[in-house]
Amino acid sequence: MAAETAPAPASPTPVSTAPGPPAPAPLAGWGPPVPLTGWGRTAPTAARTLRPRSAEEAARAVRGCGARGAIARGLGRAYGDAAQNAGGAVLDMTGLDRVHAVDAEQGLVVCDAGVSLHRLMRLLLPLGWFVPVTPGTRYVTVGGAIGADIHGKNHHGAGSFCRHVRTFDLLTADGEIRTLTPDDDLFRATAGGMGLTGIVLRATVKLLPVETSLMSVDTERARDLDDLMARMTASDHRYRYSVAWIDLLARSAATGRSVLTRGDHAPLAALGPRAARTPLAFRPGSLPAVPRHVPPGLLGRGSVGLFNEFWYRAAPRRRTGELQKLSAFFHPLDGLPHWNRIYGPRGFVQYQFVVGHGAEDALRRIIERISRRGCPSFLAVLKRFGAGDPGWLSFPMPGWTLALDIPAGLPGLGAFLDGLDEEVAAAGGRVYLAKDSRLRPELLAAMYPRLADFRALRAAADPRGVFVSDLARRLSL
């Protein structure tokens, strides 16, 4: 596999905790403050931005970022405030967008952190390779995938993204570029570390071999939450991918009624003659973009209730072997540009938590509370997580994870979610930092047992606090 020659990396051990030299004056080229927000469009703040196009430019930007520090930002798909830095600096990493090498025999790609999963799919699918893990959107950069240690519908078997990362180059606060492997503590702190240990510049990722760009999908309806969990527990191991949509407005005997969708990459033999002529074609469709201005209240309890009723009734009781496009199975909302606008000007909160095996009663209580509260969520999905990953702040742990979107203007939402946080923490679970914008900091240590290790390594590697974000300040990370 050919790759560009890179400077010899420094040792991956943390730097000294001794105070460093004073911060240099801000670098010329930083733009004026601009408003930034997460994908949920909540908690907007303003920061100066710069779009480096090389590792050297990124290093100069970090050295000249100013007293409020800097944070890297990719395509802005973190839902909360993880890629914001009020009054400080934000590095737009999409300028580092080169794919340096592809080993089509070994299934390895070397690329810059600003390369998106969308671009990797377009490049790699014709070669018979697919990204090892993808979340619900393909518009995520590789750097963002590492910083959030993203997960997908295959976590029960494949784990999260960083499990498939062989190495990455990290720009640290001292201006050094370090090549890290999974054996390094700094790798484990960066995996899921939300960009607070440094800036990922380049990564080597192991890929998944596929024969076609289609999915073979089985769909079935579950009458309630217990029925759903029994089906997933009994047979998820037969599928590479598994996810369930849940009607969170259903109540009483129908609480947790769901549509369970599972599948795998379709083999070449499953395609008809026409599709077999171009088995690896990747042609995601697109609808017109959502208008910039959407009236508030469009997604209320009544409209979402009608949608949920239709979606559940329209799903087959059981259907096997349906061929679907990759984009339809993994990223249905990517076909609707700016879909986050449909929640209106106040935006929405995406709330995702995980509780472990043995805490199913807590999951039931939380879903019952959401149902009684009448939260109008049409995007609510349940998945099973497999073994946890080595990242100290990685979100997944063995158990059950529920994600739901809630309009931010729902009365009393903050207090309601605070109550859910407490129940999640009491059950030994955690919330996902890449989607959070309102967690109380006192709950964080109970949710993330390696938090103290993360804080200690961060203090050693970045004693001046160069890398910082609104999320970090809010949670004292």
C-alpha cells in the first residue's frame, strides 16, 4: 500500500505537566466570530474559524488560537455543543480531505481526518469495500468518527468505529504530531474523547468486504417492548445489522410497539440479472431540501401520533430478504437535505442513553415515562450493544441503547430529561456525549468510570487547556 511520506512521529507518551511558554499572539487568518450550533440547533455560540489545508497550517492555527483555546469541527453533525467554542477558535477540518492510499487487497484506507464517510463509500464500494461502522448519517468525517467513537446498527458484532482504526496521527497541544495505535493511552483517551486531547489529522482504517451495494433486509413487527426485546435477544446474533423503530406515543398494552429491521450486505447471487450488471453501484437519492424557515409546532403530539400509527400499520408483520439500497437502510434522512429544520427555529434535542444487560427494568420504566409524558418523537430507535470498546469516554457498553428526537420547545423538557438522566445513572448507564447539550456535570463520573483517567491524561498532555469546547466547559471535562 503506497502512502505519502510523513514526518517521523514523536513518542506517544504524555508531555510534561510543567507550565509551558505563554500562548502566542493570535494567528493572522482567523475569521471574525461566526455563530455555530450543533445539528440539533440548540445553544448557539460564536467563535472565530479557520480552515487549515495541511498539518502544518493546523499546527500554526493551534499555536495561535488565543486564550480561549480551540476545538476541531468536521461536518457539524454532533447534535449538541461538542464542536463549539464560545469566544474562542474552531478549526474547520474539512480542508484536510485527501485520501492518501487504498490497499484493495488488505482492505485498508489511509485518509485525512476531514474525509467524510460519504466520500469513502463512493470511492471504496466500486472496489468491493465498505466502511466498518456507519451511524445514521454518512455525512460524518473520519476525525469526527474517531472523536465520538461512533457506533452503528452492527455494534453487537462489530463494536464501534475506533475498534477498526489501526493508527491515527494526532496533533497535540505542544505542536507535535504523534502516530498512535490502540496500545497507547492517548489513543484510548482520544477515542470518544470529543476532540479534547488534540486534533486527528490522518487515520488508517480497516474496511469491510462486500459483494454488492445492496442490503438483504428482514422486517417484522413487535407488539410491545417485551416482545421486541425477546426477538432481538433470541436472534440478533444471526444478523450483522439490527435496529428497531419504537412508537414512543403508544401506551398501555401497546407500550413499546416496534418495527424491527435487520439485515446484511446482499451477496452477488441474490441480485437479479439487471442489478448484477452493476452490483457495486452507489446511487443515493435526494429530495428537495427542507425550507430554511419552518413554522414552530409542525411536529406536535397530534402529527407525530398520526405518523407513528401509519408507520407501524404500514410495516409488514414479517418480510424476509427484501433488497434495499445502502442509503435507504443506513441513512434514510440523508436523502432529505437540512432535515433538522423540520423541528422549527428552536431546534430539537436528541437524547440517547444506554443501560446494561440486567437493567431491562430501568429501560422499561424510562420508555413508560416517555410514553406517559407524550414526547412527540418520530425518530426513536432501540439497538443492542455488544462488548464495550477501549476508549475511556466511548459511549457503548454491553446492553440496550435508545435514541430519540424531541422538539426543544416542549414545555418542561429540561426537568423531564434531568429525571431520565438520574434513572440512567442509577441503573449504571450513560448518555452519549456526541448528542448531549444539557447533561448536569455531577452525573458524569457515575456514567463514565474512566473519567478521572481521562482528566488526568488531558491535564498532562495539555496543561494550558488549548483544546476546549462548550461541552468541555459545561461538563468540566
